[in-house]
Amino acid sequence: MNQLAVFLLLAVASTMVDGDMMRKSIVFDKATPDVFYCPVDKPTSFEKMLVHSRPLAKLCEFDGNGLPGDYKSDCYNDVDESEYACKEKKRIMIRQETEEVEREMLQATTRAANNKV
């Protein structure tokens, strides 16, 4: 009975880690703001994950409603169309908008200060 309990516990833990790795496999880098990165094949670890870049517009392209039948997925296991991917895209877009507003405010402040001199 103990062996069965240990086996079931390990199976559940393994499933949770695999799911978490897939969920976190969407990567965004501030240095390349127009693209996101997603796995080509099933990731086995974060260190050895083979990814490719896709335009940010392709992330959550179908609003998490699943892919059309004749559509070939951009990423492994349609991870770019998951609920997490859609939330991640919203977070990225909000951060980009905030940074743009801050940049515009800084430019306006700099112009105003230069006009006073």
C-alpha cells in the first residue's frame, strides 16, 4: 500500500511540473519587444528548451478559443493559444503601454525644461 501511495504522489508531482513547464514556456524579452518565444518540441528542461520567435501579434491570436481545424500551430502543444498565453499577452501589452507613456512624459518634461533655459 505504501509503494502505491508513493507512486501516485510521484505521478501527480511529475504531472504538475510538466504542466508548469509548458505554461511557463512562453518567453518575452524586453530587448526584442515585437516577438515572443515558444517551444518547438516538448520541453524537458528550461536549460535545454529549443524555441523559435514569433511576432507578438501571433500570441493568443484566436483569443484562447482553440485553433481552426486546418490551422498549423505556431508552438508545441498550442501553448501560444492557452489561457496563460492570453493573460501573458495582456500583461506584456500593459507593460509596453506603461513604458511608452513614461517615455512620452519624460520627453515632455525634458522639452519643457529646455524651453525654460
